[in-house]
Amino acid sequence: TVVFVEVRYRGHAGFGGGAASVDARKRAKLVHAARLFLAAHPAYADLPCRFDVVEAEGDPAAPRLRWLRDAFRADEA
């Protein structure tokens, strides 16, 4: 499986946390970038793909991390 990971940092969750910042426009950009990558690397083109989001919040020196596996699908972007 080819995993594309978007890491989003927020100092605090007052605006919904890192995952909330991966809106429809950002998801579309990520899917576009993934398609370009797969076109440039045909050895990976037939493998299953997944889009994950890692939320980082709090102290930048020691952030709390939350990994959201399969956060969205390419056909949802």
C-alpha cells in the first residue's frame, strides 16, 4: 500500500484541530499531488493507495500526535 500522509500542526484545537484543516480544497490538492507522483513512478501505480492525516497539537517541542489512517478517499476529494 502506498500511503500519502498530510501532517497538520495546530497550537491548540480551538479551530477544530489539524484534521479539520484538511478541507475539500486541501484534499483535492493532495489527490492531485498523489496522481502526479503515481504517474511519475509507474512501479507504484497499480498498488492500493491510502490518504492519512497526522494531527500534531500543543507544545511544538513535544506535540501530541493523532494518526488518522484512511482519513479520506480519492473519490471523495
